[in-house]
Amino acid sequence: MTRAARNSSSLSRSTSTSLIVGIKSGQQDAWWRCTAIYTPLVYGWARQAGLQADDAADIVQEVFRSVAAHIDRFYRDKESGSFRGWLWTITRNKIHDHFHHQA
């Protein structure tokens, strides 16, 4: 089992509301906790999609840049889903963009 897989399997399925509120309000500690928790997961998704290590690291940066720019658009409810699901959607789109630009 890869390190990313171990880390992602140990993550809570639900991101705490206080973490999301902290990120939205610009609390540096919340941002650091978020990246510490989710960087291995995003990196693992990118590697599973077939990206090389350097490209996967670039995707991680792009994903968190997008999260920082658009966190105000994330609202947790049954229709919009979880933070992890939102993060997966951003990651999937960044991976798609990466392969599209290589073609």
C-alpha cells in the first residue's frame, strides 16, 4: 500500500466544519492543517491517474491554488456534497487539463 493510500484511508470521511470556516476566514493554521491532511490524498489521486511524480506535485499546487481562490464557493450540504468530493472534482479537472495540454 502506498503512503498516499494509507494516509487517505486514515482520513475522516468528513472535513470538520471548523476547518472549513477557518480556511474561509483566512486563518493560516486552518490552511496549514488542510494542506497537511489533503496533500497526500491529492498527490495520490494524481499518481493513480498516471502522472509522474513532478507532474503530480504540480497538480497538487494547482489544486490548492484553486481551493484558495474559490473556497468561498464551497458550501456543505446534501446537494453539493463534501469537501473531499469538491477537492476530487478540482483535482480531476486539473488532471484533465494537464493531459489536454500535453496532447
